Amino acid sequence: MASGFPLLTRSFLESPVVDLHGYPYFVNPVSDGIPRMDRDLLEEIVDGIVSVADLDCDRVLAPEAMGIPLAVGVTLRTGIPYSVIRKRSYGLPGEIGLDQTTGYSESPMYINGILPGDRVALLDDVISTGGTVRAIVSALRSAGAVVTEVVAVFSKCTDIPGLESDLGVPVRHLLRVSSEGGKPRVLSG
């Protein structure tokens, strides 16, 4: 395996690919918590995130659900606090609502506890179309937060430079992947 992330690569290549309303979706411990997340795999991922990210931020921000274990791992490794972007409203003062659109679904999300000037790094399991990332970054900026970077474990995005240009921040990932013909595939870059 050519990747610097052998456990992650192996885990991805063993992922089944299912059809979600015409969208080829890979099922993996990182993106779905099944079949299970082993400690060594999680440690390799957290080490990878810390090595590719600048993490020049006040807080790591991660969407539920699968961004949570990644954010916890990064917080334990770096001491940078984390917050979760939730899929339900709590109605707290200053709550920021947004609509996310993925390759296979649409749903509202809510960000709490972000103040103008807060510097946040956005951490997620997968970037596919970039729709979720775009919506989150736009909502954060509307609230006066400064997004320092976006970091994902997997990138299915075919135009990372274009996404970086749209967002105006670096977009980093550990593994570039696709799901072609019902099979998981690791791509270069």
C-alpha cells in the first residue's frame, strides 16, 4: 500500500459500497462507525490529522456524528478544545442554523457557542461534493468566526483546488478515494 496510512488504506479498501438513492456510499468505521473502529486505526488517523493540519485555531469544530471521535482524538492529542455541529436545534442564544446538502441527503445543522473572531478548524470524516463544508463555512463566517482550514480523513472531491478557492482556506485530507463500479478505490494525491 503506497499510502502513508496503511491501516486507513486497508480499512477503506475493505469497505462495502452500497447504493443510497443512486449515490455510491462506502460503509467504513471512519464514516459510519461500523463494522468497528479499532484503537490503532483511530490513532493512525489522529496522528495523520495532526501531521497534515496546521491547527492554528482556538477550537476544532466537527459535524456529528462521525466528526466527533476525530475531534475528541485531536483534542486529546493537542489540547485544542472541540465543539460539535449538531443535527438538532437547542435554541440557545447565538445558535447558528444552516442547511447541509450531501450527495445523498439534505438536513439542517446547528452550531452553538461560536463568537465573532473565534478561529476554528473544521474537521470531518469525508468531503464528497463539498456541499456540507461550504454551508458550514458560510454560516461560520456570517457569525463572524474565522475558519482557518478544513481537514477530512477521506476526500471524494474531484476538485480540491477549486474547493479551496471557493472557501478561501486550505482543504486537507489523508486519503483521496472513490467508489467506482461498486468497489472502493484509493486514488493518488
